Amino acid sequence: MKLQSFLFALAAVAAGPAAAEDFASDWALASKAEARLIAGPSGEAAVEVRLAPGAITYWRNPGDSGAPPTFDFAGSQNLARAEPAFPAPKRIVEADGSEAFGYDGAVVFPIAVAAVDPDRPLALKLKLNYAVCEKLCLPAKAELALTLPRTGPSPYAGLVAAADAEVPRPSALAALGGSREAAGSGAWRVCIKDEPGPPRDLFVEAPTGWWFETRPEAPADGRACFALSLQQKPDGARLPVDVRATLTGGAGPREFPLALAAS
């Protein structure tokens, strides 16, 4: 009876919920930063990056300088897909006066994952490359591994959900009550219906070789307005060009396609 009781207890422990440490990898330390993999709700993981006071890291469009993070899941087992998402950035003035688009303090990048075989464990292996800037910009690397637990709720589910809420949702300029008008050669004015919440900001991602500057303007008629100006284009290229615009603030971040045509 004692042996049977012991075996029953052992089986119960094996089948029980995973401990909190099973839902996160070890921290990978870098200069002024650290990173780890965490498990979120079913079908989600995330990369959590913590930054030292005064240090920043970058969005997928880093701004005037810097480098976006890259995610390499080669070597993962039973992984069908892993799709990182980027929370909305903010403008950060760096020590040299340049303007970065990115994050300070901490950032969580949600990752939508799917297994090849849902009945087998999903083991993630990630090579993360990112940049960390304070007075100097330094490359940072992290090699992370985490087998996603198959039982029990993740203690990091709330953290991942909060990061998900900061990922811009697809929309359209018209659906946001917005308009775009030419404001001279290589210049445009984009206005969007304002709404309660943090101040609006607008970021533009253009095809390779193109660069547009965006600047907030004074609100007008209950709308948040932005000045866009063409700063660089490939040799021989002409307008129009299609860009991806990311709107922050208000009731939550949104992204939408934007066609910039010659005036």
C-alpha cells in the first residue's frame, strides 16, 4: 500500500500544473539590458526585454539611427510558425539630438506560435539580435530556449495580453475619420479624428530607399494633424508611393495604408 500511495502521489505531481519558472527561460544578460522568453496564453509566447535606466531599444523602424530587433527561431522543435508582433513605439530624443522610434524601461514582443503536432511539446529556440543605446549604441544578442508548458495557466498571461493591446490593429484612414491632402512639393498633411486618451502621434514606414519625416501639428477642428515631408527617395524613383502609417495614442494604436502622391 505504501508503494502504491507513493506511485499515485508521484503521478499526481507529474500531471499537475507547471511551476512558474517553467513558463519562462533564464534571463540572457547584455550590456544595459536583459531578455527572456515567456509563455503566454495558449498559442502565444513573448520576448520580454528589460532595459537599464536611460537605455533604449528600437521598433521595426528605428528612426534616425539604430537597428530593429531580429528573431531567428531556427532549431526550434515541432514549430509550424512563430510570428513576432511589435507594440507601438514612441519618439525618443537621443543624446546626439537624433530621434529614435522605440522603447525605454521594458518592452514585451508578443509571438503567435503554432505547433506542427499539437499533441507533442513545442520547444522554442530563439536567437534574438537587438540594439541597446544609452550614450553609445551597442549590439545585444540573446540565445533563449523554452519548452511551452501544456498544462496550467501561465503566470505571464496578463503581461502578454497587455503587450498585445499595444500592438497596432489594422484599420483604414477613412475608418479613423481621417484625410490626407497635399501641402506642397513632397509634403502632405494628414488629419485624423481625435479621441480621448494619450496624445496622438504618427509614424511612417516606407519602402527601401524612401524616408519620410512626420511631425505633429496643433490640433484643428477636433482632429489630430501631422505634417509629412519627403526626405529621401531612391535615384530615379517617382511618386506615388505606398507607405504603412502607425497611429498611436487615443483609444489605442492603429495602422493603415497611406498612398502619398505628387501634389
